Amino acid sequence: MSLTKHAFSTDGSIDEYVLTNKRGTRVFVTTWGARLTRFIVCDKHNKPRDVIAGFETFEKWQDSLLIDDPYFGATVGRVAGRIHPCDAVTIAGQSCTLPETQPNKVCLHGGCQGFDKKVFRATDVSADHGMPAVKMVYMSPDGEEGFPGEIELGITFSLSECDSLAITYSGLLTKGTESVLNPTNHTYWNLTGFEERTVLDHYCELSTELVMATEPTMPMVPTGQIKAVKGTALDFVSQPRKLGDCIGEFDRDTLRGYDHAYVTSPAPTDRMRKVASVWSEISGLRLTVETDQPLLILYTGNWISNKLVGKYGISYQSYAAVALETQRFVNAVNIPKYRNQVMLRPDDTFSHRVAYKLDLIEAGSK
């Protein structure tokens, strides 16, 4: 096993770290946005496949942002998901105006220049974990993107011998009386290594049939109500099924597919739980997601531009890959009964754990 690094930008200002285990599985993460850029694992034929979306270099990533920004591989925050309305958010006893990054007073994924665009400081912490591990740290200043309070965010990426990538977040309020924090990882997965250009034939199984309800006029902004979805297009509990089986039921002008907040527990827990499995019969690879967080966002890449050309010359498109994002409740800062999930005060330590494990479906039941 090993942890190595090399330059990810031509000027050497951005590094890329490579975590390698004894099986030869490799995970790449950069200091720019604490982003996963490659996850290379062997399929059922012992063929290496890179199963996540991204671009080869920092410069190509910058070029891609001029076309579209799906947040490939990124750490997003301070607050993942949508905050609505964003023009009068009460934090630390004051009314805060956050950037309107989408129409109708919506702030998405932390604003115009969230954590996904910041440069993190990296430290090799492999010796502490007994496996390849790197810790990324970013100090978010008071007032950044309209959020009060100075926050220190630490993220540790570690790769086990069983091909499980653990991501552990820790957050401290280092200045101020109150702030808000709810980051996630926005990696997009295609378990065929994009041999199949979409994930519509990937099977999916979730641990819950509960989702955060939304208003018809704002289909991606939760209201705070929870609803059951058994027997609907959102039901992945009754039996596993393909992501594409019901994709045609979604409105083409709004959702286009899955972009739903599945409730896995009422609040963060003190133990890791399996919340999702996705697998491909083509590669035989299965992705299992475990977390201590109360929410899983299932997003099928409904709006990925077909003008994006990524690693290996692959042309991306809608449904090219699926994101499985674990986090606290969406829009919680504006929902009184869930607000404390995302509030950070001087004596608090924010914690969030998630593990993305790759294995073969032949190794056990689906």
C-alpha cells in the first residue's frame, strides 16, 4: 500500500494524491476542491476500470467549467444542496444574504465559490490509519459566500484493503458565535467505467422509502415534510431495479430523473449504516454506501451537458453517471425542526462519516 503525490496543475500549485492498496486499487484526490478524480478498480474479468467522472488535469477542469459544472468529484459546502429562500437566512442572530446561484432565490452547494473551488492543505496521515490516507484542511473565513463565522474543515480520505474508501469530515467554528455546515462529496459513478455511456441499466437498492417532500413549483427544494414513496417511481426498497426503469415518468423541464433526498434516519447517528447499493451486470462491480448521516441524495446526472469531454476522451451526457451524496437535511437552516442538524457553535464538533465500498456481485448476494 502507498500514498504518493504529483502535480495536478502545470504550475505545480495543485497536487493530486494517489491512494493505492495491496490489491492495486487506486483512488486519486486533488487539493483543489478536495475532489476525487479517479477510482480505478478491477472488474469481474480482472480488467481495471476507472468508475468515476472527471478530467485529466486542473487546466482541463477549468476549461470544463466554462461549459457546465456538475461538481464532479467535489467536496461541496459550506452547505450542500439548495437553500431557499437565500436572501434572508437567520444565522448568529443576523439576517444573511447568500448568493442566488439559481433562479427564485436559491443558493446551491455553498454559493458561487464554495468548497469545490478552494485549495485545501494536504497531510499524509497514513501512519495514523494503518492504510493509505490523506487529510485535506481548509479554513473558511468569516463572511465567505455570505456565511458568518470562521470554520476549519478537515476531510480524511482513506483506502482499505477491501476497496472501501472512507471519507471523514470534521468541522470547528474557530471564530464567531454561530455558523452553518453541511458538506458532502459529489462524486459521480459509472460502474462500467463508461463502457455504457449511461447508468440507466445500473441496478439500485436503497434502505428507505422515505423522502423529503417538495412543492410542485420548487421540485428540488424540500419543505420539511417527509413522505413515503412505496409503489412509486421513487421506491427502490420493495425490490432492486434499474435506474432507467421509471426515468420516463419525470417531467423533462424540471427534474428529468432522480434528484431526491432519501431520509435514512431522523438525525445523524453514532453508527455506520448501509443506505444504498448500486451495481452493474456488465462489469460485475457493486458500490455500497454506508454512512452515519440522515440523508442520501440520489442524483442521476439529469443535467450533465453533452458538450463535456472527460478523461480518456469520453463524451459525457445526461445520465452518464450517478451521484450518491450523504449529508444532513437539505434546506435545514430554514426548517425549524431540523435546523440544529446544520448549526455549528463554538463548543460543537461537526462530524460526518461515509464509506464507498467496491466489490463484485459474484462475491455475495446483490
